[in-house]
Amino acid sequence: MLRFIQILSYGLLNGALYSLVALGLSLVFGVMNYLMVAHGGLIMLAAYTTFWAFFYTHMDPFLFILVVTPLFFIIGWILFKVLFQSLMKFPEGEKIKNSLLISFGLLLIFSNLAILFWTADERAVTTIYSGKVLDVFGVRLPYIGLGGVAIAIIVISALHLFLTRTYFGKAIRAVSLDHEAATLMGINVSKVCLVAFSIGFALAGIPGVITSLHAFNPAISFELTNKALIVLILAGVGSIKGVLIGGFFLGAIEAAGVYLVGTPYREVFGLILFVLILMFRPQGLAGKRA
Amino acid sequence: MRQLLLFLALVICLALMPLVITKVYVLNLIILICLYTILSHSWNILGGYTGQISLGHSTFFGIGALIFRYLWTLGIPPYLALCGASISSLLLASVIGFPAFKLKGHYFAIGTLALSMIGSITVQNIFPGVSFPPPQFLSKYDLVPIYYMALTVAVITIGLVSFLNRSKLGLAFVCIRDEEDAAESIGINTFKYKVISMTLSALIAGLGGGLFSFYVASYYYYVPFELGWSFDPVLIASIGGAGTVAGPVLGSIVFVILKELFAISLGQMNVLIFGIVFIFTVLFLPKGLIGILEMIQGVKTLRMPLRRGHDPS
Amino acid sequence: MDSGKSSKKVIRWTWVLVLTMTLAIAPTAFAQAPATIRLGAVIALTGAMASGGKDVRDGYEIAVKHINDAGGVFVKEYNKKIPIELIILDDESDSVKTTTRLDKLDSVDKVVCYLGGFSSDLNVVGMSTAEKNKVPWIGVTVATEAPFKKGYRYIFVPFSLASDQVITFFDFLDSIPKEQRPVKLGHMELQVDWGKECGDHIRDMAKKRGYTIVADQKYAPPTKDFSSIILDLKSAGADVVFSVPTPPQSIMIVKQMKELNYAPKVTLFIRGPDLSTYWAAMGKDANYIISDGNWHESMPYPGNERVVKDYRAKYPDVSSIGIPVGCSYAAMQILAKAIEMAGTLDREKLRNTIAKVEMMTVRGPIKFRENGSAFIKYGFRQWQDGKNVQIWPKEVAIAKPLLAPPWDKR
């Protein structure tokens, strides 16, 4: 029994990371219908930046979140203006298709830039609290994992409050629902998209920092993007709360998978359940019915 | 009619190549172009024409490769094994198609992505080793039969898609892509046509998988199931021009030739430069490479007519 | 005078014929020596296998530099030393590109011999391409035994096999004094051919060598969470662990072992911890981890010092040099020796000569078997205080193996 709880706890801690990974992607997709597949690449770059900051300055990774987030916000701002702004004037179908293609090009560029600057060797950040755990009745909970859970809850709640309580947040939600109606309401849609996109980039910084505390290399860009897409759809498009639920849910299912079908098929178990859930609830766990 | 003659002339030239060319490398590149054409057209049928963006084609490709390899090692001649391979993909598609089409749009895309991930992990676990060709194959190796198989399958694929381009079946597909609800309301059984589209698509992908297995003598079993084989056809068909006959072909040619050129001359930076060139192509040719053809020839008949809701070309 | 005129004509035409034939065959009689000996390699410089790919490339490049500094390889057929030209192409860690680009090296560049790339996954493709093109192939970082059972003639792999690794593993354990020796073996089997071959050898040999397998768990390359496996190993009381994880897993398993407070006396992860960046990633938690020791910079074999010096001149910040560097250097040494012995650049003759090469390289003595694998000396390295030192075999060890204490006592 203890063993099961231990495995489940690890699953939930992973789940927190999954939520954070999907968060930025979900926001950008909800607002603009852009599937920003380069998101995994951003997270990977954030992990490398954290690693080098730690290597040279010994700055604690969790503190570094305060640096990485605004840094990536600015990068997102610039990239949107340079690459994606020109797409805004195209009709819907072409806009989505081309943004997808550009994102994929960016993904290739990010992973290869990483190989050029830092080589493809496996990296990780190991701090003095790596490996240390909180022992709760025999269940060992790593501090780093707990930190991830705390951050996931804080960030997602903060984002939710931002979207529901602030004027700009409401503008973002209006734009997600209907671009034309939002324009008619006097909202500067392109400005909103620009800011939402940049926030999406900024949100990639946070899981990047946590990933750096595990292990990473340039190839994880693709794995992370896949994970983000799965959680996005599991959560349901347009729901930020859903992302939190979806991430934890996926983590828990994978843990159950280890228990039931063994480690080699852990992801398969999660994916099969994901597909089954989609069959019976095509809008995802918390999505709105189309 | 003119296009058909041009196409036939090209095919004959390519068929005569092995007699003229001494450098096997050129034949290799043509085989690769054929392989990517086949795979991206297979996606194109489901994604470009029917509008169902699938990210699961690596599974059909992989099953094609697996079954082809299996039948071939049993001693069955390659072209028969190829038929067997495509039939197995077809069977798999009809099984998946029924539940899959409950999903729409992005949900369908990510659902198929999940399927290809399931396929890739499962195959890696069940077959963790190397798939070797039949004994004696390597000592008597000859690229020419592989070249002809590549050409044959590519021609069949292009023929099928151009047939679709002007047929009622193709029109049904395009209606589903452009306005699914309207299509339903005028009596088109969208579910039935989506399943047909997926099975055709899988059939072609299975042929592609068989070709892969015939071409790459030894490889790890998991390789044709890798997700790259799901993403590449989407990229190639899209950058070439989805929903057209020439688009995926142009896309494949550029993809293969450009990547080779970069790999040979740019060393470690080759994929990076490719990514940059790719982005520039998207920015400056938003309609895809087929836009170049249209600019040169002023031809608009390559594209399927009646695309409401999209920019009328 | 007619017969005289016609016989003159005959003589004239015969003379013209003889001259023409002489002119035609003259160039081939004085065979021009090629300007360089062209060799080709397709290596993973981008993509998932890029980390080891650069080490393989570096070893080849240093070897070529050393050979060319001495003027090249002496080829008897042309009676002179000819420098080596090594063409390296990226395969993007993609099997299809490996075969296409190797074909280019053969049909366009007409290389004399192929050199291998990185990782079994891609090398297997390279080996079959070499076989079908009938070009000799010499490469390293192939640990799976399957290709050697196929009757290939053109492949040569001066590197360890799964059986070498497992036998040496038990030899190493035997060397630990009986009171401290761990005998309860925990095995984590990676679901790839190499992992399964190691597993089969371990299961065959454990009992005979006096060890008991108390936990035998499977995992796959995408696995990221090892909590279940580690808990099993821990509860079974395994005090020695053997596995061949991927580089990311070699980091994550150890981190999770620390979190779950599991510290076996011996942790042997053949792949992963040998990368020079392991210490930078893990810090002190890397201590005591044992990994592959096919080659080490401290090895006393002739020529090794020079390799290390040149490598460190190029990469001054590296804490330990990756094993592929020395191994690929040795592969080039063997090839150069074979060309010299053969006296020709003919592929078939070269192939036959490589098979007979028996020499001392920077990684020790090498001799090939008929199936292309080699008799080599295999060993292990261990991380001790930031240095990845050779601890086995005793003849080349520069430090004593250390058994790991529990986590809280480190």
C-alpha cells in the first residue's frame, strides 16, 4: 500500500510539471488558435538558460524564475512582431496553417541552436536540496517536486485571477471567444494577441526551470511539445483550470499505469486512457462543448 | 491534357534514368523524393482534401514497413509483400477510423498523435531489436528494382490523387473540409466519406512503409514508427500546397534536395539553416510552393475549385 | 613494285596501330597515385544521438591530423606516402539519411573505406549499407551482438560486446574482498537489443559466478519515472545494480535513488555517466557511479598521451574525455595500418587485410574475430571527486574502486 502511495505521489508531482508545460500553449491557442508547437523548444531553452545561470552565478533555479519569465516575455514580444504579425491579415485557414509551419521551423531552430551553443550532452542542475525529501508517514516527497506543485497552483491561480478580474484579462477572454465581436467592442485585437503570445512565452520559462532540475538535452523539445499537446486536449481547449486538472490527472493515470502494466508501458496506459476519455468526452475534461 | 503528357514524359525520363546514370546517388535521391511524395500525398488525401488533420500517419507507415519486412523474409516476392503491407494498413485504418472520427478538428489531430505515440512505444517494447533483410539480399544487392518500385508506387499515388482531384469522391471530401455541417445537410454521409478518406490515406501510407523497408536494408524496428514520420508529411504537404496534386511533389523535391545540399556543405549547422529557410518560405510564400507554379504558368486549374471560406485563388 | 607498295602500307598501318595502342594503355601502366586517400563517415552531428557523435568525430579528426602530420600513409602500389582525406556527413540521427549519405560517399566520392558513426541504432544501418556496397567499414560504439551473427564480411568493430561487458562486470565484482562484496544483484533491463543481450548473459552467468539476482525489472527508453523499479530493488535488498540506461535516464535514476534513499554498494550504468558533462550535471551525487571504460586518457598505451594533449588543446574545459574519442582514434589507427599492410587502396584487398590486423592501439591490443567483432580489453571507470577515473582492469587502473556508502553518510 505504501508502495502504491509512493508511486502515486511521484505521478502527481509529475502531473504538476505537465500542467505547467501545457499552460503557455493553452493560453496562446485559446486566444489565437495558434498551435505553438515550438513551446517545447522554449521550455528547453529556458532549462539551458537556468543551467548556465546556475553554473556561472550559482543562482538558485527557483529564484531564477523571476529572471527567466520577463526575459522570455520580451523574446515572445519580439518574435511575434517579426514573424507572426504578418500572418494576422490572412484568412483563418491559412493563418492557422502558416503559424503552425512557422512554429515548427522555430522548433527546429531552437533545438539546433541549443546543440550549437551547448552540445547535445545531457544536462541537469543539482542543488544542495536535490534529492532531499519531506517524509510524510513513510512516503518520501522530494522538495523539488513539492516546489513544482506549489508553483503550478500559484501560477495557474494567478493566471486565472488575471483573466477573470483584470480588464486586460477580460479583453483576452473576449478575444478568445470571438475576434470580430471583440473588435466591435473596441478592443485592440492585435495588441491583445501580442501580449497573450508574450505571456505564453513567459509561461514557458517556469516549467523550463523545473525541468532543468531533472535532466534535459535539446531533443526534449519534441517530447515536451507532445506532452503539452496531450494535456491541452485532455484539459479541453479554452480552460485554464482544466490544464491544472488535466496535468495532475495524466500524472495520476501514468502512476496507476506503472502499478498495473509495468514501467515500459506507463505512457501507453496514459495515452490509451486519454484517447478513451476523448471518445466519451470529446471536449476534454473541462472544455466547453463546441 | 497537356499536363498529363508532360507528366508521362517525365515518368518515362525517370524510368530510363538507371540506364543512363552511373552515379547511384542520383537514383537514391529520386527514391527519397518518391518516398516523401507517397507519404505526404497519403496525408494530403486525409488532411489536404478532407480537412482532417491527422498526426498519426507514422502508425500506418510503420505497420506497412513491419508487414512488408515480415512477408518478404518469408520469401514472398516484393510486390506481393507490398500489397500485403498496404492491406494491413488499410485494416488498421478501418479499425481506428470508426472511433477516431467522433473527434473533430484539433481533437482529432491530437487524438491521432496519441495513437502514433502508442504505436511507437508499443513497437519499441515488443520488437526491441534490429530488422534484418532476408539473407543473401545484401550480397546480391541492386538499387534498380528498388528504384522502379519507388517510381511505380509514386506514379500510382499521384494518379490516385489526380483522379480524386476531378472525381465526385474528391468533391465530397472537399465539401467536408470546407463546410462540414452544410455537407451533412445536403445529404453527404460525412462519416462514411471520412472513413473512406482515411482508408485510402492509410493504404498509400502502407505502400510507403513497404517501400521504406525495401530501401533501408537494416534498421531498428521502431524507426518507421517514429513521430518524425507523422510530422514530416504534414510539413511537406503544407509547404508544397495542401489539397493539390503538385503540392506534395514540389514539397518533397525541395525538402529532399535542400536537406541533402545543406547536409553536404554545412556540417553541423545544416538543420538550423534548413529551419531558417523553411520559415522564410512560409513567410514569403504563404500559399505554399505551388504559388510559384501559379505565378509562372498563371495556371489555376491545379487547385480544387470551390473553396468557400478560403481565399479564392 | 605493287607488292612493295602494299607491304609498305601494311607496315605503316601496323605502326600506327601499335602507336595508338601504346598511347591508349600508357596512362594505365603508369598508374597515377591519387592525391589523397579518401575515407568517409556518416555521424550523428544533430538529432538525438548528437552527444556521442561529436566524440566519435573528434577521435577520427585527431587521428587523421596525426597521420597527415607524418606525411600520410605509405601505399606500396604508388611508392609514396599519401595523406588521408576524411569526409564527414551528418545523418541527423535518421536511419534513412545514414544509408543515403553513405551511398553518396561510395558512388560520388568513391571512398576507400567507411568509418562508423555513433550508437548501435545508426551503426546497424551503416553496417548493412557497407555490406551491400561492398565497402569495408570500421566503427565503434556498437554494443549489440545481433549484426555479428549475419555473416557480414565487410564490418569491423574494435569495441566491446554485451558479453565482454557482463563477463568483465563479474570479474570486477569478484575482485572485491569477500567481506565487502555485494552478491545480491539488481538488474534493470532496458528494452533494446543490447539491454536484452546483457540481461540474457547476466541471467546465464549470475548463479555460476556466485551471485543471486534478487530483482529483475524492465524499462524502456522513454521511461522517466523509476520510482517503482527503485522501490523494488530497495525492498529486495539489491546491493549491486546493473543497467544500460540512456544518458537522460542515467541522470534521473540516480536522482530518484537519492530521493528514495537507495544506495547500493555498486551502481554500474554502462552508458551515460561516461559523458564528460555528467559531473557538471550531477555534482557530488555522481560520486561512486561506475560506467563504461573502453578507453581512458590515462591509459599507458603508446600514442595515448598525444591524443589527450591534442584533445585538451581543442577543448580545455572538459573534465573527462568521452570514451568514443579514444575508440574512434584506435579505429583510424587500425585502418591506417591495414592500408599500409595491404599496399593498395583496393577495397577487397583492404577488407582482407583489416581482418588480419593485430596491433597495439591507444586503447590496448586489438585482434579481430572472423565475424568482425574484436578481442579487446574491457574495463570500467568510476566518478571519484569530480574525476572519472579508470578503476578496472588492474593493469590500467589509476584508482582503487570505491564502494558507495549510504546517502546520508556522504
